[in-house]
Amino acid sequence: LNGMVTFRDADNVRAAVVATPLSRLLLETDAPYLTPVPYRGRPNAPCYLPFIAEKIAELQRVPVEELLEHTYRNSLRQFFPEEAAA
């Protein structure tokens, strides 16, 4: 999920977040596009990931730390499956 989750008119994206289990979520910047609110209109960068994570945690009704734990493990399973299985 990227900065679109923070856009005012992105109700469809937020509905998808709510419907997706934590075990399936990943965070990404889609740099240099889709910069999250409050920096929309500027080039995107990884330093804006906290805004995305905070919004997703709010929608999932979990602490941001819990969301980050899940997305970290999910990224390991996705990109390094041999390490995630260990």
C-alpha cells in the first residue's frame, strides 16, 4: 500500500485496507509518485512511509508498532522466503 491510502477521495483504497488481513499487507512509497498527505504534490520518498503506516494502523485498528511488525514479516516472506521460514 502506498500514499493513496491518505488521499481524501480514496475511500475504495481504505475499504481494501480494512478488508485485507494484516498478514497480507506491505508498505511502499511508489516513489516518486503518490506522495501521502500532508506532502501530496511533492516528489515521494521513503521518509514518508510513517504517514502511510499511521493511516493503515488507524484503519486496521492496531497500534502502528503492531502494523510495522506484520509488514516487516510480510516483506521477508515476500522477498526472502528462505529467511522467513528459518
